[in-house]
Amino acid sequence: MPDWFKKGMECAILAPTAMNQQKFLFTLNNDKVSVKPTGGFYSKLDLGIAMYHFEIGSGRRLMHN
């Protein structure tokens, strides 16, 4: 696992979200990251917050599924 991905995941996991839930899934495939919500109330809002924090921590842009 690349260091930039670990840093991004640390930031996403520690990020506060609207419902204080982490109902999203990050996937690393061939040096590309995608993310998707896994359901729940405000999951899309929480996903956006997590994506923002991942991008800051990793220094990379995400692809949203």
C-alpha cells in the first residue's frame, strides 16, 4: 500500500462527518482510488467530507463511483 494512500485514509477515517458515521468504501486499484457510499442517512454528505479529507491527506484527486 503506497504511503500517500495510507495518509489519505488516516485523514478520511479521522474526519468528522455529518452523522459521525463512516459509511463509505475506498478502493485502491493500480494506483487509482475510487470511493462510494455504502448507505445510510446523509451518506452522500458524509462521503463528500471523507473525500475532501482524503484528498488533503494524500495530495491526490478521487474518482467518485
